[in-house]
Amino acid sequence: MHSVRANPPLRENPDAAYACHMRLGQIGVRRARDQDVAAIAQVHDEAWRLAYRGVIPGRDLERIVERRGAVWWRNALRRHAVVLVMEFGGAVAGYATLGPTRMRSLPYVGEIYEIYLKPEYQGLGFGRHLFAAARAELARYGLKSFAVRVLRANDGAVGFYGRMGGTPVADTAERIGETVLPVAVFGWAA
């Protein structure tokens, strides 16, 4: 769903109070490491199959899931992509990717590219925690206004970002294989 476009490396704001490692009891959010790539790939696989089965044509969905395996994630980390992982009880339960906006026509400087949780962690408040950590990480890099793109047919995600305070700011589309799918864009001002 998400096209990858090279973005300038993020510059850390040394005055930001947020430390990249947040912990709340058994739940923790931290920057991803090489040893996390298999677990991140597994989260992606399970979350995408749940969210997009019946939305993205089967062959295209399988191709996307297969392409985003451990090697893809290892390469993303080596390219210094900002990937946060959420742990619960020491196991990776979800991840978020973020950075500078890819939507230059909108008045937002940052973007949360993805937030996904394993299906068994969805609907329990873990997404809120991961969203808050991603937002804080963007702010740490000086990217206080940000946007999120979501497939319109992903009702769970559309509802989630609305509950997180996102304002619908644009509608666009994403081509996946031969299919063009509607995309909603939510924004958060600084």
C-alpha cells in the first residue's frame, strides 16, 4: 500500500524530552533493532492479511506480504528508517514506521507511514500507546504536524485515527496491481 520514497535523514531535536524508549508495565515501545526483523515481518504478515483480505486482490496481497519479509525490514533498518516496536511481555506485538511527509502538497511536515499490531493485540488499547509513541518520536525530530494515509475500506483504521484526533484533510487513491483503492488522509496540526 505504501510506496517508499527516499526521505532526508531525520535530525534529532536534542531539546526534546521524549526518550525513544517508553515503558508502561509489561508494555514497551523502543526503536527496532536487527534482531526484531523476523518479528516485525510476522506482525506485518498477520496484520495485513486480517486488514486487507477482501480489500486488496488476493494475488497482490500475497505479493506485498511476501515482499515485506525479514530481509526487507533488515534493509529498511540499514537505510535508517525509523521503526518503533511495541513489546508486550518481551515479545513484539506491533510496530510503527514514521518520518518526513511524503505528501508535500499538504501542510504537514511529518507522517506516520504505518502502525500495525498483531491481531490478538488489536482493540485493547495497544494502538493508542503505539500511536502516542510514534507522535512523540516525530516531535523529537521536530516534526510536530503530521499526517496519516489509510485505505478507506480499512474501517478499523479509519475509526482509530478519528478517535486519535485526526482531522480528515484529503482523499486520494492508491494503485495496487490493477486495482485503484480510495485513501483517506488524516492530519494533526502542530
